[in-house]
Amino acid sequence: MKTSSHMILFAISLAAPLLAGLVASAAPAAPVAIEVVRKDADKRIDVLVAGQPFTSYIYPTDVKKPVLYPIRTAGGAVITRGFPLLPGESTDHPHHVGLWFNYGDIDGIDFWNNSDAIPADKRDHYGTIQHKGVKTARGGKGTGQLEVQSDWVMPDGKVVLHEETSFTFGAAEGRRLIDRVATLTAAKGPVRFNDSKEGALGLRVTRALELPRKAQEFKDAKGKTEKVAEPNAIEVTGQYLSSEGKTGDDVWGTRARWVILTGTVAKEPVTVAIFDHPKNNSHPTWWHARNYGLFAANPFGKKFFPGNTEALNYTLEGGKSARFAYRVLILSHTAKTDEVEAEYKRFVAEVR
């Protein structure tokens, strides 16, 4: 991948002393100031908490969809994998960047696996999500808002879906949160989300939050094999737990209202939770949560998960819209089940 200005800026940002993050963690319990700063020339919007970086909404052409990257804890630890924008970590699945929302089979076209790693002669099978504009970008005490527009574009240039997405960024002592609420509208005729395991809200975490495992191989919907190396056991500390009591690898393919990933990053205990809103399609969602660091909620992939023989093939009729709301909560401690359940109820009450 070619080096670009935004990659250099992120490299500098990630190399900043951890002391800067510790300043944010020492903030009082009262809401702290959140800034949402547009940097159009760099194709990114920075989110700052008490003047320190939390995350950025970026839309470079080489990533093939807008993403939030990187994402930090209240203590300043980065929870997202650096690759492919930064070197030094595992290089499998180059389409796994930060936090994103897309899908592996839209009318037969793959939006999930698209990246610069796809050869030019194969790109007629892959779709791209293109950032189109910013409606709102504002900060405040304890919360920040970002509203953006994007289009889901087929290889021939046809727009199949319009997306309007609202991000709410929250911060307080020891906690950070991101609400991502997307409204998808079928641009013209019906759009079918054919069943696929490749979807939909995805988060690729840093190596420290991976689960211990052996080397693995996975195949995507087109039969392409991805090899995932065995990690150094000293480096990995992750563990999944679902609202239904599933743990570790047993979370994959099951349905749950929420799943948490706990571990230690840069000596900081961390809990990363993803909450599925009750009004989302197929709630409680299926989880495409892998031990190598992919943490994803999939409301469309029914047939690809254990115990299902019939396909869902969710269809959005022309001109119709569907809403998908999720919360990503990042706590600077190892959360207990009752605490997570209380946080989930808070999410449901706050996001209608």
C-alpha cells in the first residue's frame, strides 16, 4: 500500500507518549469537553477528549469504506489494529480497518472484503462505500456529534444504497462510548442482502485483545483463503463473553443482545462491549466474533451460522429505509456481567 499523508499523521499520533492519554484518564467525574474537528484536506474528522485524541472518522480512497480509526481507551491505549495503515502487526484480512459497517453480499457483490489488496482484474466483484458529505460536526460537554452521508457503489458505478449515519461520542472518567446509528435507503429497485457470514458492524482489535489460539485458515465467500498466524501467547489476553453466557470461541455464530471482549492493553485492563439495539433487524443479532481479533455483529447472515438451514436473504425494497443502531462501549476496567447488563439497558433507553 502506498504511503499517504493521513498514514503519516496517524503514525505520529500513535507514537505520542502515553502520558497524554494518562492526562485524560485523570479527568474528574464531571463531563469532559469533546471536540469534533474537521480536516477535509486530510479526509478525516478528529474526535478529541479534553484535548487528547479519542478516534478519527477517516475516508481515504485506499480503505474502500469510511471507518473510525484508531480508537483509544480513556487511558490512551489503542484498541484497534494498526495494519494496513500502519506496520508492525498481523497482516491477515487487510479489509479489517478500525470500526466499520458493510456487508459481504449485496445483490451478489462483496462490500466486506474489498481493499487495495484485491487485484485490479478481480475488482468487478467488489463494492465500495464512498463518503459523500458531512451534515453535522460539533462537540460539547461529555458528548460530540457527527452526521455523515455515504453511498454504497457497485463496481459499475451504480449506487444501490444511500447511507446516513449519526455518530455520538461520549466520554467520562474511565469510559468512552460510540453510538453508530445508520439509516440505509435502497436507491432505486430492491436490494437484497444475501446470507453471508461477512458482516456487518465490524471492529478489528489490537493483538493484545486477541484470544490465545493456534494458527488458522479461513475462506471467504469466494473461496479465497486467509491465513492467520499463531500469536505470541504472552501478547494476547482477550476473552469473549455474550449476554447468553457463551465464552471464547463458542460465541461465534450465536445470537446475543451484547458481547464483551476483555483483556489488557498497555497494562490497562479493558472491556470492549458491542450492544445490538432491539429495533435492529434480526435482534438479537448473530456474532461473527473471531479469536484473531475480528469482533462483528451480523444481522443478515442467518444460514451461515450453526443451527440454521433456511436463508434470510433480507430485502430492502426500492426507496425504503432500514435503521441499524449499535453502541461500542470501552471501559478502563474488567466489567462484570451485571454492570454490562445495566449499561445495555442504558443504551436502549438513550437510543430510541
